[in-house]
Amino acid sequence: MDFSKEIFLTNLAPTSPFPFLIPIEKAEGAYLYSPDGKKYLDMISGIGVSNVGHRHPKVVKAIKDQVDKHLHVMVYGEYIQSSSNRLAHKLSTLLPSSLNCAYFVNSGTEANEAALKLAKRFTGRTEIISCRKSYHGSTHGSLSVSGNEVKKQAFRPLLPDVKFIEYKNEEDLQKITTRTACVIMETIQGDAGVRIPTKEYLQAVRKRCDETGALLILDEIQCGMGRAGSLFAFEQFGIVPDILTIGKAFGGGLPIAAFISSQEKMKTLSHDPMLGHITTFGGNPVCCASALATLEVIEDEKLLDTVEAKGKLIEKLLTHPKIKEIRRIGLMFAFDFDTAERVNRIVEYCKENGVICYWFLSHPYSFRIAPPLNISEGEIRQACATILRAIEIS
């Protein structure tokens, strides 16, 4: 019963007609294990979550230590708790001084929802500008500012007063005006197939927001936490957002996200009205302990120092004439092929042969890999040999 396909397909709500359907009994490091003992190299990190691998021993220890103290004791923002205090302080030491106040929530989409609320509350404006082909989550507000019209159409009407600009198009930045509450943008567009901006473009976005008084929200839910080669991707572009959202890999495998800004901006959510944003489980002490341990692992094990070399090795090993284009920053890859069908054949072959890869929701003819940051060179070579074979026979 534990791994019944019938129960999975009947009693668990579906997300698509074609789930992966791999039974997973345990996970360790870069590997997933099925009940029959088959192991899979996880080259997508659970879609950008397991940046320090599965069940990192330091993360597991932090979780167990916190479980021995207490679980949930009160809704967010009322009790002083050691794990959330320590995590918030740690973040403040890692981020620019204007990003000194964190609000912990449960998921990336909630972080983006709250960031939009904060921008509207602080500026007193209503217009939101986002980018075409963006992905910010699947709840109503986050969906409203995501750029995939196919995914949005069935759920309209969505948020009003949302406008879209072309990512990396500087001329479009003139659409940001004194009516604009915020511009929300992925520092690196993930679901669109790893679209990487120039430093000049992001600096132009920052300049235009400064000129108009619009707040800049950078969504680093997928590209943050070392994935792009720096702890936060915006560090590579010489700018600082007004609001930063993080999630996915932030919790080391447990559900936690955050929106982060200045204390001046954040305090506007505490009055007129009070409880301008509230969450029961945000800042869960066990999740905070896991997130803090994850940050410490990245730092103590110097994982950022090896990201670029590992990325270059994968790029070198996965050279093939069938690949139309490779886009990479750090250990975040998109490989373009001629058809979505070819990508699906590659993904299926890899799955059957013990390597987990994937496609992109909004860019199905791109092949996605994003392995744990602490994957070994041997594991990289093993995975790439399988992927290359899949490309050759696809």
C-alpha cells in the first residue's frame, strides 16, 4: 500500500496526466532510491530544492535538535523563538544593509504574493509590472504576474492593473511610470528556459525604478541559494532590489520561503491595518532550523567556490550537434532541442537508466538540469554519460 500506484492516482490530486511515477523510499546526497533498490542520480535537485543534496547530515541534525525542543507554538510574529531569530540575523549578515528585515512564509508563491502586497502598501500605488515568459507561482496573485498565458486563461479574472514588458528589452522600461507600485522580475528567468540578463539591463531596470519611485522585487526562488554561483544571483549584476523573495533551496528540503526588505518598508504591514500580512505556519521553528543549517553548509563547505567549475565540466561533457543552444549560469542549465518530443524521449531514457532530468513548464523543448551544488565530479561524469547516450539515440 505504501507505494501503491492506484492510491497515488486515485487518492492524491493530480497535477498533470503524466506524472513521473517513480516510487521513492529514501534519498541521500545526490541519489534517490526506490523500494526495489534502484537508485537515481537527481540532476534536478527536486526542481531546485536540494542544493546541498538530500538529507545533508548537518541539516538533519539541526532538524532533530529543534524537534527535541518544540514544534509550532504560535502564529508568526508573536513569540520570540531562537531558530527564527538566528535565521533572520544570519540573513541580515549575508545581505546588503537595505535588506535587513525578513518575513518567513511557507512557499515561494506566498513570498511573491506578500511582496506584491508590501509594494502596494508602501507606495500607495496599484500598478504592477512583470515580464513576459516569467513564472512567479500558481496562486492567484503570483499567477497574475506570471507570463504564461496558457496556464492563466482558465483562471481569469486575475489581479487587475498588471502590465507586462519584454525581459531584457530596455525600451520597454519606459512603461514603468509614477503609477507603478513595483516591478517584479526573476533575476534569472527559470521556467522560461534559463534566460540570463546582461548587467547593463538589470542596472537599467534599477535606474528606472529609482527614477519613478517604483519598488524592484527580485524573485530568486529558483536562482538563489547558490544556484547561479553566488549566494544570491543579484550579487553578480551590481544592483540591490527593494524586496527580495527566496524559497525552494532555502529550507534544505523543508518548506520555507521569505520576502526580505528594509525594516522601514516591512513595518508598514503592521498597521493600517494591523496584520497586513499574516501566516499561521510561516517561520516554523523546524523549518527555520533547517534553513539556517543549509546556509551554514553552503558557507562552511565553500560550495560556491566549486559551482562554476562543475558547471563548465557539465557543459563540456554535454556537447552534441543535436543541442541547438546551451544557456547556463552556475549550475542552472537549459539545453534547447528541435522539438519537445525529443526532449521527452531524452528525459524518459534518463529516467529508465537511473538519472533524473526534466523539462521546463513553459519551455518544453528545453532540457533542464540543476544538480546539487555538492555533487561530485564522478557523479557528474556518470550522469552526463547517460544523458549523452540519451541525446545520441533520441
